[in-house]
Amino acid sequence: MPTFLSDGQYLAIKPESTPGTAVIPTIFVPLVSESMKTVVNHTVDRRMKGNNWKGNDLLRGNRMHEGEIVVLADPDNLGHILNMVMTKGVTSGDATDGYTHPFTVGAGDAYTFEISRGGYAQRYFGVYVEQASIAFPDGQMQVTLSVKTMGQVSVGTLGIAASGAVTTLTFDDTYDIQPNRGLVVGDVIVIGTDELTLTSVDSGGYAVGFTSTSLTYSVGEQIYLKPLSVTNPSLQDPFYLGNCLVGVGADESAATTAAGARSTATEVYDLEIVLKNNLFSQNGSNRFDPVQIIPRTPEAALTLKRLLEDENQQTAFQNRTKQAITIIASGKNIKADFSTKELLTLKFNNVKLIENDNKLEVGELIADQQSFEVLYDESDAQAMDASLVNRTAGTVY
Amino acid sequence: MSKKVKNISGQRLAIPRVGVAQAGEIITVPDGFNNPNFEPVKSGESKESTTQKEAAPKQKEDKKNEAE
């Protein structure tokens, strides 16, 4: 019996041109962990039919596809993460200087995610980010994405027997009445010992086409999506907490100025940023899967730990005083003369303290342990924005 | 069995158990190689790169290991 080690698998992603319409992913993102799953909501068929047992079958329920993806945030994959959470503006720059991507509050792109699960690939399409949590375990920027998706395709069974030279296969409809949804022309599917490269995916929902191949398979034969062969681009280091400067000021301008130098930046010993999209994801008519996924009101929160220096932050907490925070994370130099580098800038224009704890613990320095709510700033006419300089052209997003 | 493919991703890619393919480079990969960053190359269409020649012995070694 074959066995499969997780380390040999992959997460591959790609933005979708049409949200909810799968594409073959080309971008491989090294995983820390994942917990994506399809919640099928099967229920026991409890209809009374003379049996002396709870049930004799399961019935289908509305499905959800969701879970968490954990990755280290290097400058290139962080671009995709921001592109899923925020609205990307026009990219400037070039390969020599690096590309600068601006992001503002707004709907992110839908993506296709594909995860190899050893023997087969599982493709999620219409993937949206419910929440992105940026933290620094071991001092490395790590992002936990909570995602919701519109569907998945992975394995299926043959619905109509195939014999002789055939150009189509028809999937069984036990799982879904559109079982070929999520497959794409160019995909390789495996049935028995045969691999077939798809040349068409029938809009009727059952059949897929390929060049004429001699096949003999009975109804019920298993079919699955063949995992891709992994190809890794030149991986950059993740952003590090040690290369972050956190500026705190009365407004965005003051905070950004403070984040401009080590001498003016605030030393923080723990930092977490949560960006949340509050997705509408609901089952209804049309499909067993979520019919559509739509971002609702966005929100964000910051938590950080800094040593207590004076009573200012406690006063700001009690008085609900507006502050602004700018976080600048630097990476490696991009241009040969070291004049440009990987750079993430997150600006929070109006933050107020939800919590500010000054706990006393034996032998410990007293700290401001702070939780900020990110608020909309009426003067700046925004709550936050982001900018990323990396080596990835804007056309990739 | 092996086949030739061309890196159409526009970037350098490392392929586990095969080697490295520069942008536009043609390399030899195992027959079951399945990746949209590469397109098949018909025989005689273009000369193979040196990188792929380095990769070939590695593939043979892997196959030998698999057989063992």
C-alpha cells in the first residue's frame, strides 16, 4: 500500500478571472499547515420504514468548504494574501527596482486553491479570505488565512461505462448534479491506469472531453484530479519582526514619520494584525455549495506589547484617544545598488485602545499589553492602506 | 520514459527531484510531469539546455531508488 508524506504535497494558487470559475493554479506557496475541508453535512435518513435501527442511509446536506491556511509571509506570496483581503491598485516599478503594489480597503480577488493530498489533488474554487491574521511566531511573519470557498473538485466516479476508443467520460451525479464543476481544460484526470488531459469540460455538468483514447471502464470506476508537479520560484525570506519598525503618532503622518527610523520607532515585543472581511457565505437555491460569497463590512484589529514608559497609553485607553500606527517591514535589497528593497507598509489611520493592561507579575517589567480597534478616520477618509514592494509583476495578481 | 518541456513561467523554477529550469529553458522531465508553468516541446523543436543534462542522471538515480 502506498503512503504519502505531507511534506511532499503542495498548495498552489491563482487569482480567478471570473470569481468562482476555477483556473489551473501556477503559483506554489510553501505551506506551514492547512486544515481545509469540505463539510458535507450528511445526516442520517430517519424516515420510518419498519427497520429496528436508527437509519439505513445518509442524506445529503448543504455543503461548506472552509478552513485555515498557514504560510510564512514572504514579500511575493504576501502580495497574493493582500490581494485576497484588499483591493489592489495600479502597480508601478519594474523588475530592476522592484514592483510597488498599493492596496486599499475593498473587496479582494477570488482565488483557486489546489492542495495535493497524496494520491489526488483537491481543488477549491471561488476562494475568499474571511480573515487574515498576521503574527510573528519565532520572529517570522506568519499569516493564518481563514478562507471560505464556493466549491471543490477532487475525486469522482464514472457514471456511464466507457468502452473502446472514446473522447468523453461522464461523471456520476451522486456528489453533485454538476460533478465536473471546477475542472478546467488542460487538467489531467486519472481513471484506472489511464491519464487523460482534458480538452473540454461540458457545460451540462457531467462530461469531460479528451483526445480519442481506448478505454474500458465500468460504472463506478474512480476518477481523480492528478496532482501537479511542484515547481518553486526563488523563495525569499519571510518578513521578520526584527526588521519591522512600528511608528505610533497622533495621526498617520506622525506615525509614518516615527516608523521612519529606529530612533523614533516604538519597540514592540509582540505584534498581531487581524484583517477581517466578514464574508456573506450562505447556502440557498441553485447549489448545495455556497451560492456566492460576498465581503461585507471590513474591520481590523491590532494587538501589541510594549514596555510601560509612562501613563500616556492608559490615558489614551480611558479617554478613547485617537492614535495612528504605521508598520514598516523591510526585507532584502532588490536593486543592485541597494537603493530599493522589499518593503511592506501598513498604515492604520485611526486606532483606539479597546484594552490596555498593565499587569503586575513577579520579576517582570510592567508592559502596556494593548488591543486596538482600527477605526475609519474621517480626516484621512480611510481606515487603513497597505503598500508592498516585491519582485512580482502586477500582472500576476 | 521522459519528455521535454519548456519553462513558460518567465521565472527560474526549482523542480523537486528534477533540477532547476531557467525562464524559457527546455528541460527533460519524467513522463508523468504535470505542471502548467511548462509546455510540451516537440522533438527537434529546440536544443536541450545543459541544466537538463545535469538533471537527467538525477532522474535515473530516482528511478533506481524507486525500483529498490
